[in-house]
Amino acid sequence: MTGAGPLGPWLRRYQARPAAAVRLVCFPHAGGGAGSYRPWDTLLPSSVELVAVQYPGREDRFAEPPVAEMDELAGQVAGALRRVLDRPYLVFGHSMGSAIAYETVQRLRRLGVAEPDALIVSGRPAPGEVTGGEVHLRDDTGLCDELTRLGGTPAEVLADPQLRRAVLRYVRSDYRLIETYRPAPAPPLSCPVSVLRGGDDPELSAAQAAGWSRVTTGSLDVHTFPGDHFYLVPQRQAVVRTVLGTLDPALTRTGGSWAGIP
């Protein structure tokens, strides 16, 4: 199944797996959409169903205004997810998606939903360790320079005036959201937290990755991959294997290897 379908505007499920034992909920980075996780779907075993969050203002929600504040965004996503979390689940977020994933889990807990089996974050320090930022205040050239620095945005998109204008509209809003985000005090989670990072990522050092221990009373582990901020694109198979490794291997292991991954 593709598109919004019965999951509503906030969630995308590219392949329904009714018998799946676990749901994997994925949150995109600033400027990203649910489609960035579509390639993951073919790497997952039948026991894991992928659900990707779709922020407004991009892809099939392009005509909608982006959400400007974290409270509203996380609240809307939590309300949508609450209706589909009828089995154990994992949460994964990259970069800005890490902060939104954390805030969404906190809101789900306040709604009486059990915590995920694991919170898996990538490419961003823990909430409260990054405050402020001025990227969203830059002109279009400055914003493009930041996207080029981090990678992940095709050069041909930034070179085309119409495409660039369209992309920068929601990218600027995303940067405003994450740069003005100030986490409210909240009790620590109890679920395990895994932190993924690129070894050359300027946005997350190994020391900063360890700071995620402050958001949970559960265990913390850190995984470093070759690459920069968008290491998870060339390292997709290794990343998905690591994400699946947070589960009970009995749920996902087939014939001695992760399904679809050598």
C-alpha cells in the first residue's frame, strides 16, 4: 500500500505487513520526507513493518504549510501514531528527526502508550545540548551553503531556480523549528537508546553521542559508520542491520542473515 490510505496524512506505509511482530517508525531529517526511508522497506523482513512520518510541506503534502513549532509537530505525530501502535515498535530518527522522535515518544508516554522497544537516534546531539542557531535567518545563498556543507541534497536541485525555491521554503521552516526548539523538562525514558553517527559527521561527535545517556535510565550504545552527516545513504544496509539488531534476533533472523541483507 502506498500513499496516505487508512494511516492518514501523517504516516506512510509502503508495504503492509499485517502479520508483522514489530513496527519500525522512522522520522526524516530537516528538508526530508517519508520517501527517504522507502529504500529501507525492501531490506526489512516480513516480521517488521515500516511506517515513515510525513511532515507537511513536502512530497505529497507539498501544498500544505510546514509546521513551525516542535510542540505542534510532535503532538500531531503522536496523535497519529497512537492509533497504529498495536504491537511492539521501534523509533528511528535522523538529524532533526532525532529530536522530533524523542519529543513524540515523550508525548506518547503521556497519552498512556508504552515506550518503544528502543529509541534509535542519528546525527544529532541529545535534546538540550544544542541551543539556538541562525541558519534559518540566512538568505537563500546561505541556506544553500549549509545544505551543500552537510550533503544529502542533490546539486542539480540547488542549481535549478524553481526547484531551489520550492525546497528552500520547507527547509527554512525546518531549520527554524529545530533552531528555536527548547525541550521542556521531562522524566527520563526507560527504553534503551542507540545512537548512530558518521565518523566524519561535523554535527555529532563521539562525546556528544554519549550525551544521549541523559534522556533514559535504560542502556545506551553508540555505533559509528564511515561517512559524514548523511552516512546512512551509502551505509544503508549496515544501518538497517544495526537497527534490526536492537530487536530479539528471533524476530528477524532468517537463515543466518538479516532478511534481504547479506
